[in-house]
Amino acid sequence: MSTLLHTVSMLTGEDVRWIDEGYVIFDEGKFLKIASGKPMDSELEQADHVIDGTGKWLFPGFVNTHGHAGMSLLRGYSDDLPLDRWLQEKMWPFEAKLDKASVKAARNLAMVEMIRSGTTTFLEMYHLFMNEFAEDIDRVGLRATLMRSMIGLCSEDEQVEKLKEATDFAKTWHNQAGSRIKTMLAPHAPYTCPPTFIERIVEEAIHLDVPIHMHLAETRKEVREHIQQYHLHPLEHLEKMGVLEEARWVFAHGVHLNEEHIDLLGRYQLAISHNPISNLKLGSGVAPISRMLQKGVKVGIGTDSVASNNTLDMIEEMRMAAFIHKGIEEDPILIPVETAIEMATKSGADILEHDHVGMIKEGYEADFILLDASAAHLQPKAHPLSHLVYAAKGSDVTDMYVKGQALMRNKELLTLDEEKIKYDANQEFRRIQSLI
């Protein structure tokens, strides 16, 4: 069923980057044509569906490269603590009480928020009820990279059980839901996974031909303690273990990395998910992203969970990623709007290994969002790319399509019952809180 969307302004991945008035045709989940001007009468007649995009901007959907949707009931539950205390005193005790109903409520809430703010693709790193989440994503229509996260501070038998659960999930769901779902393996972090456990996980990832996702160098404290125990920075330790060369790695955070570590990222073609707001809120620091980009490291943007952010608004995250490095390094040229947009779209899709995703381009997946260009904070309309990064809000998103299917149209969610989901989230939060 072909769809023609006309009279729309758009950012494209074609030779002409911005089209003031044009149209797109998509069918079977892919863009067939990107063009300026008005469609021909024959194209309008042949299209099964015709959509008028007057007054809207068309952009690629955002790609969130690091998050924990299962933690969404924890929004605002604990603020103003450093990461180690935040996890041990607040997050982990609450999560220990979570069950299938509460995690489902949390994830449904996250999906509503992501759709409403323009995220078409996201990464979920979590340990609870991953099969059920994959089934829900299949039904809702989002694109995702999923993994069963593993903490290895347990017996060897428990490590074996966790790894089997993770590999079974990866094999079951990789390239499912019409290839909208990809999988990875995920040791939680060097400070929660002994080296021998990491080595076994890497062996399985190589065998399954899937990437590995891990928190890395998020805080100075974790790096300092790793050096005290192993006499090496965590990234240097991973290199010494010989696990960087053959596997494909996506690291979250990468805050406390020096020039030599950035060189290692480039040498082994390792990717980084930049989570600026979470890193700021937890007082973890600011990742040296500008140096990474200068050295050709692939960088995407992630929100982390709403427990440490506290939103899943990728526009807000993209803006912070653009602003913070200009201020820290006192250089307004760093992270220009084009780079910020690329990190939040195409680079993120590449990092998560979703092929032909992240651009409005012929042959690419029809994953896109429409923004209402009439808002006062988006005027004058002459600078849409600047406005997307420096002025827009997630609430400006009016429509979302993934693989050519509408998930939101004119701000109406089509595959989720938002009112029920918000009610359930509050009910489940109160129930879990009563158990603590």
C-alpha cells in the first residue's frame, strides 16, 4: 500500500539536504521517492494513501542509543545522589520488588513518551522480562535493539544461567518483527562483571555475530577503583584481555577517557553512546565527545533511563549534547547543528546496526517524524535545522512513522492506549513502593 506525503518541508539524505516544499512516496516500509515541488497527477492517482503535510517539517526519527525503559516507574524517585549511592541505596532496592506487571507498566509508559517526542528506534538494556517486551514492541511497531543485561557479582552457576538466558533471547529475537528488532549481549559494566565472565560473554557474542553493549568509565570513582584492583583503566584492561579486537562494542557514557583511550576507540572501531543529561544529573562528568568526533569515533546519543535524566526527549538530549561541549571547551564551533542531528539519527542507527535507517533517502526505511512548524518558538521558519536542535521541543512532534506504518497521527497514538498506560503506571508505582 503506497503512501504519498506532499507539501512538506524536509531534511533529506539526498544531494539536496533541505527541501522547502516537496513530497515523498513510500511503500512496503521503504522510501521510493524523495522530490522537491509538487507530485504529478499520475503519482497522486496511483498512491493508495495521500497525506497533506502543509505546515509541517519532516525529519528522520530519532535513535536513542542507551536506555532502560524498564526503570520508568523510578522517574523522580531519587535525585541528587552520586551514581554508586543512587544505585545501591535507591535503584536496586526498588528494582528488586519489580514484577512482570510493574515492568510492563514502566515500559508502556516509556514507549508512549518516546513516540510522542519522536524516537523511532531505541536501545533497551535491562534484565527483567525481555521476551515480553519484545512481543510488545512487535505489536506497537517501534524499532529497537534489545538485550538481557547481566551483572556477574554472583556464583558461577548464576553467571552461566544469566548468559544462557541472554543468548537464548538474542537468538530468538534478532532480526524479528520484520527486522525491526535487533539484539546484543550486555555485560553491565567492568565493575559489576568479573573479567572471566566478560570473556565468556564476548565469546558468545562473536559466535552469535551480535554486538556487545556495556557501561564504561561513567564515574571517576569506578575508574579509580578498577585501577586499584587491576592496575589498569577499564578500557585498557579490556584491551589487555584481548576482547576488543574481534567483537563489536557499543559503550555507554565513556566519560572518563583520556586521549590514549580515545585513540583505542578509534583503533578498534568502538562506538560511544553519549548521555549528557544523565551524566550531568548524577555528577559523573562530561564525556570528551568533541575529541572523539575529531578522531573519527562513531558517537550516538542516548537518554539513559528517566530515573537519571528525567525524560526520554531526544530533542532535549541532542540540544544538551550540542551546548555542553561549546561551554566546557569555550568553543562555539564545536558540535554544529548538522553533527548533533547526525548523532541523534544516522550515527545512532549505524551504531545499533539498523541498516538503511536514519535518513530521508530513497531505499531507506520509512522511519520519520513530522513537526508542527507553526509554533512561535520555531519562527522565523528560515532556519529549520537550527530550530530542530536549538529551539524545538519533543511536544512539537505531531506524527511518527516506523517502517511506513503510522504510530502517531496528528498527535493521536494509534498503537497504545495512553490514558490506561498512565493510570497503570501510577497504580504500579504505588504498589511497588508499598512493598519496600
